[in-house]
Amino acid sequence: MDMPGAIRKLLEESTITTKPETMAVPAMAPVLRMVLLGDNQGQVQVISRTDDLLDLADLNQQLGRDLHLVSQNDYARVRKQTGLHEIPALPALTGWPTIVDRRVRETDRVAIEPAGDNARLVLTQAEFRELAGQVEERAFCVPVSDIRVNLESPERDREQLFSAIQRFTGLRIRQRLEDTLELPPLPESAQRIIHLRVNPNANMGDLVEIVESDPSLAAQVVSWASSSFYAAAGQVRSVHDAVSRILGFDLVMNLAMGLSLGRTLNPPTDHPRGFVGYWQQAIWQAQAAGVLASLMPRDRRPAFGLAYLGGLLHNFGYLVLAQVFPPHFRLACRHWEVNRHLDTSLVEHHLLGVTREQLAAELMANWGMPEEVIVALRHQKHLDYRGQHETYAQLLWLGRQLLNERGLGIGPREVIPDQLYTHLGLDQDDVAEKFDDLVASRDSVVAMAGMMNNG
């Protein structure tokens, strides 16, 4: 099995005779990861187990420093020096001062990956210490299993939400959640669209009137219909034209709803580096949910517009977090950056005691949004959720993982179980073909997200 030269050289200079093994065989040892950090005092590298959350605030408090993830330029420079695409948990590759979490010592063996193309090294503790050299040991990680205990308990959402608000904002808990969070009311255009949705006599003229009453919203709908993604024949001259000829009633209604809600909260000035932007992520997930819904059997197919709206709003809680916990949002950003291998909900629950999914679902319920959307937002990361409207949440989960498989990087990758396709009545080959086509239109999706940013 071929090993990169830098790793082969390390092994040759040691007394270790271990050979890399294929990653197709499950590792019988915890996998280690290394994160490169820096501040105005210099650079360090920290090693922990991938099953643990790196508590950056705790580490900084112990060291009296302000460490954060190194810049992309610094990381690229290290990659160039080592000749590696990713830097494995082998400190000697960089020579930087090294801090190892004490939990690394808890097992007889540890695994290092990648140790080559689709390969890993499984080392004894003695072998790892020989390769690691002189390191400092500290306790700065939290087992993910400890965080999960209370994370997936929807019945405790309101309790956890109010507890977090009391702890981090000092606001008096009021009767209505939106008052407590000091968030703006539901926009008038969104209120009118909700009323339109439940009106059995609603028609295209009613929708066009609502959209045209908001010049910014109207401009975005027309721009959307004119985008290369839809390849409309001829120029789109009006909202009516966009609705009747290109996008359709259902899509425009839910697109307008998503745009209206997205504008109620200002995007944060700080954001985690290396993550897909808010609106681009929203468009990818909306398109993914729409594709999957359209491929389901007619007798099991959810409402296309609601599936699309769930995707468009799937990350709305990110904006709410920035609004509700502004002093702590920067801290959350730094923790998301150094824990990219974990879902953001784990980091948020550890730091704040509440997740963006809980916040968004609670707010949507207070705003009177459709129950399908509330369930989709709350349970989009709980594949085992079973209940009314579960399909909407499952489409978001599956869409995210299909996009991740194609390099979009919208959260950590998880294995898609074959039974999920069966449960949803989807053909894997058809799904793969449609998602390949969707990702091939990346430039158009990015352009559409740009329209949202400029709205």
C-alpha cells in the first residue's frame, strides 16, 4: 500500500514496523485527529480523538491564550511543506509545539488516518508516543456521547431553550417566546402568504399582488426566474410572467416566504471560516429537497413547495443564534471551525445548551408556520425520528448527505442507509443521476444565492 513520502520517512526513522492497513476494515482503536491553532504568541497543534469535541474555550483558559484555527494560507503552507493533502495526527510532520488530550491515553491502541491512499496506521500507545515525540498533555475534550444524552429530546426543547436564554442573556422570561428573544415580528408579506396558503380560493393574482407589494421581493423573484438555472425562453418581464411561465404558483409562494423570513434577521458579521455561506447552503438544500420530493412515488410524495421551503429555511436557526446570543456567537464560530468533524448541533448544545434546530423550530411554531416545516427544521438531523411529517425531515437529512458525497461540505458526512431509499420509495440510481446534474449546475446555484445576499 503506497504511503506519502513524509509519513514513510517518519516510520523509517523510528523503530516501528507497523504497516498501514486498509480503511475498508473498521479500526479497532479510536481515530486521532490533529488541529493546527495559532494566536499572537505563536502556533501549536492539538491532538484528540475524533469521537470527542475539542473545547477551545477550556483549552484557552488553561493556557491563558486566544488560540483559534490557523488561516487557510497557513494551512496551505504546511500542506505544501509536507506534500500532504491533509495533515494526519503525526506531530513530527510540522515540528510545532504539541498538546495531546489526556483521553488519547485511555486505549491500548490508536489509529492515524490518512496514512496514504485509503489507508490508516494502527499504533500501540508506545509507538504513537515515539512518533509524537515530546508533547504536553492536558484535558480539554468532551466525549460526544455525553453531549448526545440530552440533545435528541424534543420534549425538553422549551426547557432547554429557556435555560439557555436565562444563562446567556439575562433577559426576563416572558410569556411569548418571540418577546423573550427580542426578535422582529413575522414580516407582513410572510403573514399574507401564510393566509394565502390556507385559503382554498387563492389564485395566482392574489400571490402576484403580495409579491409586487414588496419591490425588493418582486425584484428577487423576477431575477430568480431569469437565472440560467431555469433557462427560461425569452425575457422574464414581470412577477406574473415569473409565476405563470417559469416558476409556478407553489414554488413562488414558498420562495417568497423564505426570502421574507431570511430578511427579518441580519446575517452575522462574524462567521465560521471554511463553511458554506447561509444563502448558498439554503439554496442547495432547497433544490435537494425539491429534487428528492419530485422523485418519490405520487401516492407518498410530500408537498413539493413545503419540502422546498423546509430546505430554504433549514439553517434559519443559524441567524437566530447570532441574534439571541451575540456575545457567544463568536465563540461558537471558533468551536465550529475546530470541530468540523462533528455536527454543529453537538457544539451548540455543549456551549449553549440549545441548538439552532431547536431555536428555529420554536420560533416557526410561534410564527404559525406550517407544521411540516417545523418538523423538518427540528428533526432534520435525527434520522431515527418517527412521527407525523417525518418525510420532510428525512428529505433534508438525505439531501444534505447526497450533497456531501459530491463535495459540497454541508456538515460531516454520514453513511446513507439503503433502507432510507426504500422507506422513501426512491431509486438510488435515479437519485444519483439527478444529484450529479444538480451539482454540475454549481455556478447557477451560487449565482442564485448571490441574488439572495443582495436582496
